[in-house]
Amino acid sequence: MNDKKIAVLIPCYNECKTIEKVVTDFKKELPNADIYVYDNNSTDNTAQIAAKAGAIVRHEYRQGKGNVIRSMFREIDADCYIMADGDDTYPAENAREMAELILTNKADMVIGDRLSSTYFTENKRPFHNSGNRLVRFLINHLFHSKVKDIMTGYRAFSKMFVKSFPILSHGFEIETEMTIHALDKNFLLKEIPVGYRDRPEGSHSKLNTVSDGIKVLRTIFILFREYKPFMFFSLISILLWIISLIMFIPVLIEFFETGLVPRFPTLIVSGVIALFGILMFTCGIILDVVIKKHHQLYELYLNIMNNHLSSKK
């Protein structure tokens, strides 16, 4: 592992209370790693403290964690990437194990699973706990997976994953996007339980429970539509057909009883809704073919990238 390049990525916004300890802890656990702190328009002296602690400090002026991760992934070249937050909620002691799983090709993404350890006892925000459970339930059911912690900010990545991951999110929904992308593209995932500790006194979370929670759910909805179009549009078409049947059946019963169709507007509307259902189902079939072709092209792209990376070693 000593001949491999490891980069520790720490996105930061106003973490002057904790950033020195975070940098020091990771330098102790991974003495040969490069520690990168990307300051995201902090109004305190986070950047200065991180630089003094020995980190490589860079700046991302577009606000939002997703924007920071995008710049990190583009600019930094390494064999293994470890991502952690600057709030000292994740223990650096797990970093070596996570890095070994990546460097021995046993995983493309290692997920630091907080929810199986101390998260629910340490975290003092009950809505965050409920939100984590809801997101985990939705992702695992929609994508037929068994990931235990969808939104953890403590992860390790292979170079292949980092350089082929198209980041679309701007904010805290980035972790959800990473997980869904890895599941959809069949990357090898490993989860290891990691300890979690709540923020120390004087350190404040930048996560807004309501607004950021809505963004995460919106991201799940959009990615479900884009990654699973056949299932998405099929569900819409089934709903439209049920509505159409509810409107049509009384008209049909009345026709059998009287031989008349006095409610032509209802019959027409039910027919139009059924037609929309057929269109939605057709859209699902067409987009499913497009997605399968995209998967084929993505696999070819990964093969080309793998050959390129192998030739550089």
C-alpha cells in the first residue's frame, strides 16, 4: 500500500472548531496520504487552520457540497480516494481498512456505515434519523439493494469510480447520487461499520433538515425516473388506467342496464386518460431501450479507461 497514492478529501465550510483535529487524525492514520481540504467560501479561518495543520488547501467558490466533490474528483489524481467531513464526526481509524479494500481491488466504493453502529444514539436530531431510514427504505426497494447507510459522508473510492462518475448534484444530495450511480452501474460496493460521534460543542451542522431533505427526495425521484424509466412510467400508466377504469365502469354498467350512454363526457375523459396511460407505458419501453444502450456504452467506456489506466502504470 505504500507505493500507492492515497488522497484524503475533506470538503469544508466553516469548520474552524474541528478541522485541525480531522487533518491531524488522518495524517496519523495515513502518513503517506495527501490530505486535501477544499474550502467552500468559509467565513471563518478554516482554510488557514487546515494549512497550518499540514493539509493541501484549495478553494471551491460555487457553494454546495456537490460542487466541491465535483472539483475534487476532477482535479486530484490518486489510486485511492477517501472522503470524509471536516466536522470530526467520523473516526480516521477506519481509513486504513477502507483504503486497503480499494487498493486490493475488493471494492470500487467502500461505504462507512454509521447506522449500524452509534449514529442513532449519538445523533441528537430525530428528524435526521427518520430521514436516513426513509431514504434507505426508498433506495433499497427501488433499486433492489441492501445498502445500510445511503447518506454517509465517509467513503472510499477507486480511481475508476471517481473518474467515471458524472456528478449532477450541487449540495448534500451528492451521497445519494453516488450510491444510486454505483448500484445502477454495478460497481462493487463494500460496507464497513464505522463509529459516529455528534459534533463537538460550538460546531454547527450546515444541513437543513427540511430543505435538504426535500432535495434528497427530489434527487431520488429524478434518478428513479432516469435510471429506471420502464418501472417509473409503468407505475404512472397503471395509475392512469385505474383512474380510467373507475370512471368507465359506471358508464359500462349503465349501458348494460339501459342500453344508453347518457354520460358521454365521462366516457370521453376516461378514454383520454387510458390513452395517456398507453403513451406513458410506450415511453417507458422506449426509454428502457435507451438506458440499456447507455449501459453498453458505459461498459465500453470503462474498458477503455481501464486499459488507459493500466498502460500508465
